[in-house]
Amino acid sequence: MRSQAAQSESLPARRSLRLQNKEAEVLTLPPEPKGTLTYEQPLKKPPGPLPMIPVNLDEGSKLPSQLVELCSESSTEQVKAKLHLKEYRSALSHMKITPGRVAKVVKDRIFSAAFHPCTSSLFMAAGDKWGRVGLWSVESDWGHDGVLLFEPHTRPVGCMAFSTAQPTHLLSLSYDGSLRCMDVEKAVFNDVYDTADGLKTFSFMSDDCLSLLVGNWYGEVAVVDRRTPGNTHESLHTLDQVLRCVSVHPLQKQYFAVAERKTVSIYDSRYLKRNIQPVSQLRGHSLSISSAYFSPCTGNRVLTSCMDGNIRIYDTSALTSEAPLLTAIRHNMNTGRWLTKLSAMWDPKQEDCFVVGSMALPRCVQVFHENGQLQHTFKDDENLTTVLSVTAFHPTRNALLGGNASGRLHAFSD
């Protein structure tokens, strides 16, 4: 073996190109692949009516008969007289949460939620980031832990409300441009209004809940009548470049408040065609406004939530050209991009008090009086461990719901 290795011919010594007075060879890298990551916009659902098929049940499953019975039940309780604050605080302190009052109602982040007005059971709805609508009856044995899940939309369900005149109807609005009505008796989602995209919010303009004011992201409001054939508007008006929320006055329904860029403006719907000028404006916000709501019984107050870290209450009893500011409450509104923005919501039973989620630790939900005084803090170390961005009180019962970023609803009740 050694002799064979010695006899192998020797190789010439290696010399660099520099010593040979040659220019270095330029090596080029292969071109990078130019494939781009594309986001496929989910297709909008076809025009309705769409069948109410629960996607969390076995194929061919029917809606439980108890659902129609429960949804047909209107509130059997009259709206209670406003309590003295001491009595109100006592009522809040008796509202508790248990493991059975927490459920995953939708698959993704909750954008909107609402109580059904029935009183025999705690019955709620929630809408999530990808167009799903979930119904949850606490302590019910239907569906999955009392939950029925539907897919009437494809993008965030930004606003929803049960019809107080027809409690079997749930209206839901989505960023995909569709506004639909869930009719439990007919087991369908009917079209109410449809545009290309960009719907943001709506508010009922009549006691029968057949006339609506619908707002989109681009500063337009549409008057929609559900009795009119088709799914178009009666009229469309451009107000501002930005719109985040609309709220119709509870008594004088010709007036409505609009959360615009840094101002809340109150308009008279009777004069929009001739002169789009606000009747009154609520000034003082320095950043974008998340929501603005008339007080639910009299409309004498407007409650605003702003990204400048303030919740404000304005006096709108006289509708002067510039509504006076009554109270400003410092509140951390910095939810970041993964949580739904906080919005303060009136208690329909106690219209001088409101509820709002909190970024504070330990996690909690807070109730304030319009004068800025904290009335109660809902917290529970075991059953409340996340931020509840979406909150709402029951219209007649002592009950509160809160929705989080993972699709769970939490219910406090006495």
C-alpha cells in the first residue's frame, strides 16, 4: 500500500489568482425566488336567505325546538325604576360568575355581543373575527355546552342586536358588507342590507326595529327600511371621512350621534338631503373615538370612549351647537392590535351608570356613575383571567356579559 501511494503522480502546487496576475472570478448568487405571500380575501356568503345550520353539530342536525321557544319569549319584567346608588351598588355586588357561566361561544376574537331580552334564562349572542355568530343559553343542554354556532358572514361581526319588537330576530352586521337578520322561526338568515364592504355599525331608528341607520368605515350613513323589497338603502349620505359608531336618540329618533375622527356630531335625519350640518357637536377628543352612545332612556347624555385614554359624558338635553362636557374619566384604552377596543356601554336599567372593560390586573370589569365615581368592580380570580373588551348589561335582569379575544363569553348574574 505504501509503495502504491509513493508511485501516484504528484499534483501541481496551488497558486492564487493574485500571484498569477489574474482578476478574481466574480461569483453571483442565484436569484431569490420571487413568490409573494398572498392573502386570499374570504368570499362573501351568497345572497340569502341562508339556512341556519349549526356548524358545531353533526351534519343533518336540526335546531333544538327549545331555541324557538326561548327566542319567542319577550321580557316578562318591566324596566325597573332607577335605583338609588346605594341600592344599585348592592345589586351589583350580588352578581357573581361561576364556571358554568363561562363558555367558548365562537372560535375567534369577539367583536360584538348582545343579551336576548328573555328573563327565564341567560341567553346571549356573540360575533367573532371571521363572521361567525354564536348563540349561548347558560346551563342549557343543547348544542355544545349550550352553544350553537353559525357562519352567516366572512369578516368581523362588528355590531349585533336583538329586535325588541320581534325577539326571534337577531340582526348582525359585518365588515364584509352584509347586514343579515337571523329569523329563528324560519331558521334562516335573511338579507337586510348589502354593499361591497366596509359596514361598521347600525342603530334602530324606530320602535318596531324595522328602520335602521347603518354606518360604514368611510363616513357614510344609510337609512334602511326592512319592509322595502331588496337589500338596498332608502337614502345614503356622506358625513365625514371616518365613522366608528352611530347611535339614534331613544325618544327623538330623528336625531343620531356619529363618532367621527376626533368629534362626535349629532345630526337631524330629516334634513340630510338638503344640508349635512350637525345640530350639535361634542368636542375635546384628541385621538380617534371608539364609540358614542345616547343614554338609553332619555337621551340626555352621550357617553364616548376615546383612544386618548378618556371616557367622557356630555350633556345633550338641550342639543346646543356645542354640547357641554360633564365628566372626563381617565381609563386605559391601549388594548393593542390583538384585542377589541374598549367601549363604555350604558346600563339600560340605570341610565346614569355604565360598564367598561379594563386592562388592569387582576382582570376586572368596572361600573361607573356619570359623575366619574366608581360604583363596582367585577372580578374573580378563577373565572375571570382575561380582558373582557366587549361588555353589555341585560335590559331588565341583573346580569352582565363580557367577551374576550379567544371567543369566550363570561356572565355575571344574581
